Amino acid sequence: MYKYDEIDQSLVDERVAQYRDQTKRYLVGQLSDDEFRPLRLQNGLYIQRHAPMLRIAVPYGMLSSKQLHKLADIASKYDKAYGHFSTRQNMQLNWPLLEDVPDILAELAKVEMHAIQTSGNCIRNITTDQFAGVAPDEVVDPRAMAEVMRQWSTFHPEFALLPRKFKIAVSGTKQDRAIVQAHDIGMEFYLDAQQQLAIKVWVGGGLGRTPILGTVIREHLEWQHALTYCEAIVRVYNLHGRRDNAYKARIKILVKALGIDEFKRQVEEEWVHLKDAPNTITEAELARVAQHFEPMPYEVLAHHDASYDAAIASNPAFAAWAKRSLHAHKMPGYRAVTLSLKTHGQAPGDASSEQMHAVADLAAQYSFGELRVSHEQNLILADVKLSDTFALWEKARAQGLASPNIGLLTDIICCPGGDFCSLANAKSIPIAQAIQMQFDNLDYLHDIGELELNISGCMNACGHHHIGHIGILGIDKDGSEWYQVTLGGSQGNQASLGTVIGPSFSAEEMPHVVEKLISVYLSERNGEERFIDTVRRLGIAPFKAHVYADKNAAKAEGIA
Amino acid sequence: MSHLITLQADVAKITEDAWQFVALPPSQQEVRKQAGKVVLFKLTGEQTVTPEQIAGTLIPANGKVMVPLTVFIARKTELQARLDQHEVGVWLDTHESLTDLNQAQEDLNALPIIAVHVERFADGRIFSLGTLLRSRYGFKNELRAVGDVLRDQLFFLKRSGFNSFAMRTDRSATEAIASLNDFSQPYQGAVDEARPAFRRYNR
Ligand code: HEM
Ligand code: SF4
């Protein structure tokens, strides 16, 4: 993974000094709340329900063992010994003290980490596929370009105070796993007819309260121009995006208001002037960064491993886990392994310091000392030998990191919600936990198969509920907490936004509602059809009918 | 004491202000909110200037004056002699258009100073305007940030081509100078240094 040189290091060190000074000025009253807000936000510090929340950047989800050990230590020393991995591949601490943040940043800088631009109205952490570099269907490893873009966007002076936050995702696979269409800018790298690295650029996607999927603004962009083309897009947005209403300030609103053709015309007009400017990426720079992402020193292995096959045959628990948690790898005899942060009954995405230390050790022992955070809020060891998977499983299981539920219903994506977040309409974590307990029977869970369930505590959509096969949104009705259910959303190449099935439910009803949706699926599915495919084939009507049947009946009897 | 920081050959100093800032008289009209229409995006929520305001703007008879863009455009003939004496500068708001400025004044370098007025420090349009003035319009003279100008934006302003900063007067300008150099080796090329780190250093 990328290693800092003096230039990278000086930037994070100077950031610590700058932020220490800003915090000091705030605490002595030389900066007002309003003035300090964008400064702390651009350093990932929110003021939340119980305490500030600090979001630490994990660029495109990559971590080293050393970094994860450090995160664990920081969580122990400055927080309640756990951290939360987010859908944007970052890590959040829920209970740090504002006064301690400069020290936390100094600790992070020691392991080449920071919290720069993890929040606020600026270009945020650039995200990508958690299987980058190891996925068999990968055309281009997007990480080098992601790093080049990270550097470009870090303290970009022109874009320091945009109308609203700005998120970029990149992907280099045929099957999109980075949800590029749900980002302000999405970039899909591919090899063009001349076998040159090229980029398909999407613009104006985003979830939040006005969910919109991005539109292609350019089918073919030569990689050298990635930065200048983004500058053209962000400049048009910076100048013309709305600043009078935070809910209408994202680029998606501008793109929609202007229409993609007019927006594109303005961007291209701007780009005429920016193209070939010094920010054009050089071969040498891409090569310099790319050497940090060279393939690991893999052993030459057979496709099969006898000890693995034997363990699968003799140990059903291991087999169940392996089925969900091992992912294809481009090298024979290797697998990418997902460690689940979705143990039933725990807050999705939370990891204790002890677990973090354990994962860091596992990564060191089995996966070249590196790991990734996925936007599904799990941790991934990307390069594990098939012959090591059994030993890895035993150790992960001892740490509660081996729930065999990856990609299944209980692998819930969930925002912090009302337990932590001051913007929440409703709690989300307890809903996730209740659903996990409802579906605690493993055979049943595996029978239901692949299913994505996403929960957000309000329409800001931090839990990506719009693109969940089943989406749950917390809403506020006369001061009490209710949940609206959507069906048919999905990420990936056929990204779609879910449809609301009808009136909302109380918290107690939710596990039962999900149960009913599943029962419709189980009785209607054709063969191997996944939940989402059944929803697509049948539409929401039969699901709706079944879920509301009791309610309607109850109403008819005058009970409700 | 002056709150004006100027950069001369990269050295920041507190200097006396030679320019008189000419403000528009307050408008009698209600502020237009929520323009909604696409063409009005730039103006959304901002005040538009009325002909009465332009006519009623008092321009001091002597000395160097920095006038609002709308006044400059409408009353240029009246200012022409002083313009020739290099005694007229222009300031614009962040929602105003550089095309308008350039149409009224083809040779921007005839203006000894252009200022961008930022009403709220969090309005980042100022950075794009500075960048465009320097890189697109080739403006070489004094480029000043005025209004809600605070220390923590100085580094970005400098990188966007500004070389003078009228700091908000309730804060220390002397202390603010340090923030011009918050970062020593920025990654990306910008106005002050067009080459990104990867072209400046053999990394
Ligand atoms: C607890 C403190 C948090 C607060 C106050 C917060 C606030 C917000 C707000 C206001 C938005 C909407 C922005 C907009 O649409 O313009 C948003 C979006 C988002 N948040 Fe959070 N958030 C928090 C935590 C999280 C966490 C923990 C995650 C990851 C699990 C997360 C992931 C996201 C994502 C992915 C979006 C983007 C939706 C989109 O594409 O528009 N947030 N957040
Ligand atoms: S979706 Fe709403 S409740 Fe959940 S973290 Fe985001 S802002 Fe908070």
C-alpha cells in the first residue's frame, strides 16, 4: 500500500500543528462556534448527541496492521475501546473529547494517517472496491489512481469550501462494487480499444434526501486528464451550485436543474482551459504511485488445497462460513476473506479495540500485513492462502469475527442512528439487532441467500437505505419513531433506488415485517433466484399485500 | 491599526490601505430569495443591485477608489479620467460574473486592484474567482480579499492568487500572517505554484 515520503508526512504533521492551534483559539474564544465548525468538520469532528464524533480517514479503505493497531490503541486511550467502521470505509470514534483531538491526530500522523476532509463541504475520502488489486474480474487496479486523486484533492485551495460535501468513488471492475453511480463523481477505469487506460465519468449521483443515480458525463477520458477534468466539474459546481439551501446544494441538484447536456457543455468549456495544465498526471507519477500497489509476493500454489477440502468436508460450521466469507482471488490458491463486523446482536460495523488488535495480528500473519474496510462495514484480508483459511477461521471465531452471514440478510448496513446521531429521526442500531436476532437460524439465513438490508436513521441516508434490496428509513411522526420500508433498491451495475411499500411501521413491528417480506420471496422465487430478482420480476405488489394484510384485517375489525 | 495584509515578493506585511472602499447604498427593495430558476442560480439568495443604488453610490472625488462592479459598468465614462490615472479599482461579490467585468474592461491590467468581497467566510466561490482572474484573465495587479476574511482561509486564498487580504477587524491581522504558511509543500498545482508536487520534486 502507499507509503508516505517526506512531502506526505510534512502535510499531515503541519495539519496537526494547524489544527492544534485552531482548537486552542476556539477554546480561548478567538474562534466562534460558527467559525470553528467548518474547520473541525474538515478534520472529521462532529459534535454529536453525547460527545464529539471523530471520523478518521481510511483512504480507499486500505489499512496496514500497524495502522489498525494504532486505531485500537487510540480507541482504548481516548474512547470507550471501540470504533465504528463506516459505509464510506472510514473509522469513527463516538466518544473522544474535543480537547484531545489534536493529540489523536498527532498519534495518527505517526502511522501515516489523518482525519483530513472526512467531513465538511469539501472533497471527501475517495472510495473504491474492497477487492481492488485481487479481484479476478478486475480490469484495472484503481488504487494508484485513487491515491493520485487523494493527493490532488487534499487541501485543494480552490475547492476548500464547496457548496456541500463532495464524494468521489472509483472502480476498475466490470462488476461495480464501489457504487460509482451514487457519488458526486464516479469514475470507472477501463482499457479502451487501444488498450489504453481510460475513464468513464459519471456525475451527479448521491443518496441523501434526494436520491439520484449519476449520469455519464464522459464515456472516454484519457487517464492523464483525470485531475483537470475533475477540476472543471468541481469548478462549475463551486461557482454555480446553490449555497442558499443546504438541502439543494449537492451537485446532483445543479446537474438536474441545468440538465446533463448544459452541465456538460459548461464543464467541457471550462476544461478547454484546464486540459494539459501542470496538474495533468504524468506517466512517471502514476508509475511512482503504482509501485506501492504492486502484487504481493505470492507463492505459486495449486488451485486446490487438500487440507482445506478436508476441513470443508468434515466441519459444517467452517463450510458455512467459507461459503459466505471467502471470495475469489486472481491468484490460484488464494482467497480474499471477509471478517464480519455483523455479529448478531451487535451494532453493525463496530469493532472493539481487542478485535482490532486481533485482526491486525491476523493480517500480519496471513495477509501480508494489510487489510481493507468495505463499504458494507466489514474488514477484509485480501490475500489469504487457502491452506490458512481454517486456522484463520478458528482465530477469527474466537474473536466473534466469523459470523457466516456475509452478503446475507443479517449483514446489515446501518448508520449510527438515534443512539449517537443528533440528526436522527429514529434509532437504527436496535432495529438491526432485532432483525439479526429474528434471523438467528443459520440454515434459514443461508436458504434465504443473498440479500442486502440497509438502515438509515433519517433521510440523510448514511446507511444507504435507498439502494438496499430492503431499505429501512427512520422517520419522525408526531415525535415518535417510525420506519418506512423500501423494496428493490440495489448497488452494482444495475443500480436502482427502492420503492416505498406503504405506511410506516413501529420499531416492534420491524422484524416481523422483514419476516413477511422474506416469506413472500420464499414462496414465489424461481429456483436459484435471489430476493432482488424476485422483487424485480414481480414488483412490490405481492410483498405489499402480504405485509399489510394483517394491518388491513385489523383495521377492518376496528382493533387498530 | 491597519488590518490589511499584503504579500510583496512572498513576504507578508501589515500595510496601510491606499484604497477607499466604495460601498453601495442600502437597497430599498426586498432581498430576493430563492430564485429557483436555472439562469438565476448565481443570484440565488443574493441581493441584486438596483439602478437607484448604482446612481446613488457616492464616489469620493479624490484619491484611489475601489468601486462596485455594477457601478463600474454603469458609470465607467464618468470614471475614465481617473481610471487612466490608475486611481480606480473594482470589487465584486462572489455571485457576480467575471465575464461582465471583462466585457466592461477588456484590459483588466488597467485596473491596479481587483477585490472580491466575501460575505460569509464559508463561501468558497472566492477561490474560483481568484483562480480565474489570475489564470484565465491574466490579471497581474493587486488581488484583494475583502469582507469576512479570516485567518483560516488565508492559505487557500494565497494559493488561489490573492496577494492582499483585508482581514476582519475584530481579529489580529498580525497573528493571522502565520497562517499564510500553514503548509509548506502542497500537493496540487494552483495559482501561486502551478506545478504539483510530482513536477516540483523528484519523489
Ligand atoms: C453520527 C454522525 C453522522 C452525522 C451527523 C452524519 C450526517 C450526514 C448528513 C447530514 C448527510 C447528508 C448529506 C447530504 O445529503 O447532503 C450524510 C450523508 C452520508 N453519510 Fe453520514 N452522518 C453521520 C455518520 C455517518 C456514518 C457513521 C456513516 C457510515 C456508516 C455515514 C455515511 C454517510 C453516507 C454514505 C452518506 C451519503 C449519502 C449520500 O450519498 O448522499 N455517516 N451524513
Ligand atoms: S442517516 Fe441520519 S441518523 Fe443516520 S447517521 Fe446519518 S444523519 Fe445520523
